Amino acid sequence: MGVLWDGFFYIFIYLPIYFLFSLFQKLYWICNGMDDIVTQIEAGQLYERSAQVFDIWYKIKKEPFQLLGCHNFIATHNRFEHPNFVLSHNISLLAVQMDLAIFVEVPPHYDIFDCRKSPFIYLGQFSEAIRIITLPISSFIRCAEELGDPKMKVIWLHSTGRCGSTAISQVFEAVPNCTTVSEPMGLFVARNDAGSKYNSQLLRQWLHCPTYCQTYQATVRMMAKPNQHNPEVLFIKNFTLSGVREVADLETLFPTHTHLFLYRNCLETVQSYLRSLNNHFLLNVLMKLRGNACCRYVVRSPEILVRSLCAPEVIDALPWLSDPNFQLNVTSFGLIVIQWCCFLYHYNMLIDKQSSIRAIRYEDLVDNKHATLTKLFQFCGISLDHVEAAIKSLAADSQEGTMLSKASLSTYKKLHITDALRDEGNMYLKACNLNELGKPTYVRNSVSTPARSASPPNLPTRSYNGHVAISMPA
């Protein structure tokens, strides 16, 4: 019930207060002349004073894993600074919107990169934030250009979620001179912010315009800015909901970076997602409502969900994702299966296009930690002397202290998969040329195991089968 109350308080009490506070703050700035300065900064002028520092008086999230922005903080203006101010070691990038970059300052003694303190960097950024700093996009891009590309080796981990990706972060944290950045929101929020404002056609235009490319490049440079650890290797566990949709852009802008894709067999992934949602009251209620055919007319799955989770090229290859009847008929179970399908489908598309990304299968790591980590370190250019330390790091609960910890999830039983749900899930898997629920999935170009039945995803599209339009093998 705590999450339900948090959501109610955030929407019906906090947001009206935040709106009124922002209005009166704007009026105050107009009266004292500061609004003119802010307007000039937003117009790309006054670069040397374009970092606006705010003192935080109150902060709130409607739920633990909410995408963060200025709306989560009631903060007052402190001063203007040179953009280089955000390069301080205790300041990190929180989110990037279409017109604004948002940084947070934490106490100097707090290590924002320590996964033992916070399994996801945005949790620590929010809980420890004492100030926020905003930069207009023009200043953000210019400051990042002056900073330049990362000087250290950069390794990216993309994943399906609920597949051991946080444990892999622990593995790399055990490597000397390696800093881990676990699930930074920057890249996801940048694209998601555009997706929430634009329809599909305008979103595609935004994703291919020069400003977006510059913003994207600046976001990566700021995430990899020098820190107190001065690492030789930077390991970035990408935001889970991004899947592999960032890979093509990252390989174009930063061709020397290494990319990994971690996945787990579909049924186990879906079961893990559903168990984690059991600990989230509000989402659990919405999931159950969507499980009822009548309630789906009210609790719909909007197009924004597909745009947020799927790359445009995947939506083009699987046109049924945008079909209104699919949006209406898909169950909550089906949505999680589809998310997994789209991530695997997109990975196969990347391999077709000669991407350098390589896959790791979670089950291989569980079955043989030493062999899998040895192959992983060899691919990433990490000394094999650190394999034993990496194996020992896996003994700890990678998400201890959160609602996703082993202790929290152990109290929930696996969901019973009915024949109807299994048939629905298998239909989507078949549409993406993937093995049915309960069977192991192997992909091409895997670091941990050779491919056994991975076939290209280029399948012809057929029409409805009575439930949803899907792509079927010829």
C-alpha cells in the first residue's frame, strides 16, 4: 500500500504544489530580473554562466524506479556557474531532455559508482542529491565537445532485464582500475522524452537530426567524464528498457567501444519480471486489470509503450506492434514476452548488419562461471588474473536493499502459466522466429556458447490470425 499512497500523493498533492511553486518562482524571477538571464541562457547566450545551480529543499518519486527529472525536486536558485562546474567528481549526469541536461551533486564523500551502496546509479543520485544543476542543450553539447571522447576503454552491457545484468556489474567492479556505471538514465530519457512528445513520424525525424546526434554524443561523453577513481576501464550497464536499441548509434559515434548483450531464456525472464512486479503494488494492480478482457478497454497499452521499448527498425519489421487490435488484445504476460522478443529480434538484426556486439547467455554463467567469465574477459581484453575475484563477487546479492533483492523476491511464488497465456507467448515468439516458452534460446555471435539454432529474423508479414497481426515464417 505504501507505493499506492506514494503515487496518490505524488499526482494529487505534490504535483499541484510543484506547479504553484514553479509559477511563483517564475514570477519572482521576472520581478528581480533573473528571468532575462535565464532567457538569454536558454537562447544559447552567456555560455560562461549557463550552468544554473539549485539547492534542493524537497524531493519525491511516485515509485522507486521512476524516470527522473526536474519535476522530482522542489529547488531554489543558488547561483550561475561555468558549465565546467559539472565536471566535478561529485556531480553526475542524471537525465537529458530535448532542451535541458540535468546533473545532480552529492556529498563529496559519497561514491556514486559503488554498486554495493546502490545497485542502480539513479537510486543513489536521487537519495543523496543535495543540489541539481541544469544546462541548456547548446551549453551541454559545447561543454562535452571541449571534454572530448572517453580516454579509457569503455565496455557496454545491454540486456533483456531480469537476466543477471546487475551481477555482471559486480563482476567488473571486482576488476582493479575499473569503474562501473549501472543503469544511467541519460540515453533512455533523451529518447523517451522525444517519444512522449512526438508521434512516430516526428520521432523518427528527431532521431535523425543533427541536434539529437550531438546530444547523444554529449550524453555519452558526460557519463564517461573523469571521476575520482581515474579508471582504465569504464563498464556501463545500459538502462534495461533500452535493450540493444542504442548499439547502432554508439558504434557509429564511438567505434572503439565494446558491446555485450546479456539474455536469459524467455520463460525464466518473464517469471522473474512477474515476481518483481508482485512487490510493486500499483503495477501489480494494473497487470491484473489488463489480465481481464473487459478491463483492457480501460487499461490500454498506448502506442508510447511500443515506441519507448522498441527501435523504429523493429517496429518496421514487425508492423503488428503498432496495430490497434494488438494494443487492445495483448495481455500483461504477452507484453513482457514481446519486450523480450523485440530485444532478441533487434540483436539478430544487428548481427545481420555486421555489428561487433556479442551475446552472453545467463544460463551459461550459472552452469559454468569460470569458463563463461574467462571467455568474457578474453573478449573484453581484461586480464584473466581477475577471474577468481570476479567469481567471488557473484556470491553477494547484487540488488540487496531494494525491492528486487533475493530476500524480497523469495516470498513470491512463480506465476502459473495457463495454456492460454502459453499459447499467446508462443505466438509472439514464433512471429520473431524464436524458440517457444520453456525451451533454451541460442543466438549467433555468442561469447559464452556457440549458436545452435539461430536463424535470421527477416520474415514475411502475414495478416491477422484472429488475435493479433503477426509475422510468420514462409
